[in-house]
Amino acid sequence: MKAAARLQLIKDDWEETSFAEKDEALAYNRKLWTILATSITSPENELPQDIKNNLTNLALFIFKHTMNVMIDPAPEKLNTLISINRNIAEGLRSRPD
């Protein structure tokens, strides 16, 4: 949620936000997803293989989309990253019945 909140702030104040602040928010998100991707691919991770594959593909998408935002910056491009982060965070917070 922290990464999503940071990206939302950048999006909301796009014109007033410096390049360095935008880069910092994107770097934070990238680091978060790097940690997640590393954890997912760890041999010790006991998640089912299909979930590992889906999360790994999602991480790769995040990395590519982040690069796209950096190459061709536009505030609306952050919507995808914000939405994915929020949805993953909500899923991690929920508990099975």
C-alpha cells in the first residue's frame, strides 16, 4: 500500500513533482517488486507453481511498465501500477475463511 500511495501522490501532483521525486517513487516500487519476485522464485517458496508463475509474470509486467513510464512519462500511466499494487496488497491482507 505504501508504494501505491507514493505513486498516487506523484500522479496527483504530477506537474509540481520533480523528476527526482518521480524516479524515487518508481524506484521504490521496483525494489518492492524485485523483493517479491525474488521471494516467489525461491526454491523454499511453497506456493503452488501456477501462482508462482502468475506472480512472476506480473512482476515482469511491472518492470516493463515502469520502464515505459520512465521513457515516456505521463501521469495516467501510473494508474496501472497503483491498481496492481492496491489489488495485491488487498489480497495479501485478506484471510481465507
